[in-house]
Amino acid sequence: MTTGLSPADLFGLFTHFLVLSLLAVGGAITTVPDMHRYIVAEHHWISDAQFSSSIAIAQAAPGPNVLFVAVLGWNVAGPIGAFATMAGILLPSTVLSLWATRWGAQRRETRGVRAFTTGLTPLTLGLLLATGWVLAEPYLLDASHRWGALGLIATTVFVMLRTKLSPMWLVALGAVAGLLGWV
Amino acid sequence: MSGAAPKEALNVPGSVRELFFAFNRLALQGFGGVLPVAQRELVERLRWLDKEQFVEMLAISQVLPGPNIVNLALMFGDRFFGIRGAMAALAGMLLAPLVIVLALTALYAQFAQLPMVSGALRGMGAVAAGLVISTALKLLGSLRRNAMGLPISLAFAAFTFAATAWLRLPLVWVIVGLGSAAMAVAWARLRE
């Protein structure tokens, strides 16, 4: 991957992720649609397939899901890109979390805090569904992979809702199915 | 908190160092998400939190912006050792996995042309999409207990989905627009 980004572009990437950090209610993964809009649709820094595979690599590796942000940054602009996106996504929310935990600990039952929580919960779930859709879309639009991918997605959803099997096994199943050329 | 049965005594992390390695250990076990492992380690194995405390921390970390599990680590570390604890838990959880995932990314760039490698990634990507969708579906049930009522909650979830997945509106607008409307409804409903 070439680091063809100007300092201004890198700064733009960093500040975009700074903003996303504060909007990531319900987890970093819920901002995936907006990351896609900014990095792929608007700036064309990486392709659709690269975007999806960045998230797949992070999912395949151990650790918090938020690391996909580092992989995206790396694919856009190498190590400095990874630093820009990770610092951006972590700084504001870390400061805010530490401050808010201490502040909110005494005010948990107040109407304002409860209205905040109650109001944002449905948005969180809508965003999570949208993220699933954005991740699935490139596979579903590609005619040669559509049915295999759809089968894997449906199997995953079914197994997750009906059993207590660890997601690790499904990730492994996906890898093997892909390796054998079924997807 | 409604402590009905007498609670068994909980353990306490002995040092910042112990905190670092505990979070390092649980992060490295977390394939496809750390949350289930965090519950098993912090509540069942180390017994640093009871189930109720864990759920409460999780709810707060979900509402706060930022990665959930990262917020949970910060909150947990801060509770025992202040800022130093928060940073130790955060570093423990992120450092080793970050090195691993970036190494994989660099390797992948070398082998991306091999059809088997890109096929495997495609398969894992489809599963990743399925995991996110199933998590969302599982949690939709929790809206039944939302003070706004199920129909209004589901409507807000559906509008949010349509605005981001279909209309591709920038997230800022969605949170500011739909979010403030939802909070206003919640504020009014919480009066009773």
C-alpha cells in the first residue's frame, strides 16, 4: 500500500475519526457506515473489497473489534494512517468516559441521565443493523459470491441466535468455506 | 441494587501490573469480540466483579461514546487504581492484539493475490457480517423494557437503519436529529 496521502488528508482522516469517536454510541462498529462513506465513497482511498477485508482481518485476529480501525488506517496510509485513526477513535471517548463515569456515578437515577440512555438505545440497535448490512452488501452485490455469502450469513445468524457456540468456530467455518472456494 | 442472597466475597486486583496482564489475557482470547470472554474472566474466573456490577458497567459503557469494551476496561481500571489503572487496563487490552492484527494486515498484503487467501477472508467477512446482524437481533428484544414503549423504540431503530444503511446520511446528522428527538420522547415518557 502506498502512502499517497498528503499531510492535510492525514489530518482530515484523524479529525474525522475524532468526531466519530464521540458519535460511536454503541461501539466503534456502529460508525462503520460513516467510515465507509468517508474513506471509500467520498475519498476513494481504498476499494470496497479492501474495506470489507480490513474488517474481516480484525475479526479474524484476537482482541477488541475496535482494532479494525487500525487496520483501516494502515490500509489507507500505512503505519501513520493506523496511528491517525486509532488515536482519533480513542482519545475523545477515553477522556469523556473517564470524566462521565465519575460524574454519572452519583446521578445514575436522574431523569436527564435516564432520558439519555433510554433515547439512544434504539438508535444503537438501528446502527448495529446498518453496520451488518454495510458489511454484507459487497458480497451480496457480487453475483459470483452472492449465494455462498448469503448462506454463510444466514448460518451465522441462525447459530448465534439458537446455540451458545463460540463465534470463534463460525469465523473458522467461514475461513474454511472461503478456502475451499464455496463462498 | 437488590442483593437478595448474601453475596460471596469478591476478589480485588492486587496491582496495576496484575490489571494489565488480566486484560491482556482476556483480549488475546477474544476472537470475534471480547465481551463474552470479559464476562467469563472478570466475573467467573477472577471474581473481581459480580454479575450485577458487570451488567451495570456494560450498560454505561454502551451508552458512552467509544468502543464498548474499551470503555469497560477504562471504567474498571479507574475504579481500583484511578487513571493509572485505567491506562493499564487499556494498554493491556490493546497493545498485544494491535501488534498481531497489524502483522496479519502486512502479511495479507503479500498474499492477497492468492485465491485461497482472499477466499478465506471473504468467508470470514461474511461471518463477521452475520455476527453483527445476530448481535443486533438479539438485543432488539431488550427494547421491550424501554420506557418509550416497543413500537416507538422499534420505529427509532428502523429510521436509524434507513438513514444510515439506505440513505447513507452522515452519522452526525442522524445522532443529532433522531437522537435528540428520541431523548425528548424519553424525557417526556419518564415523567410518570
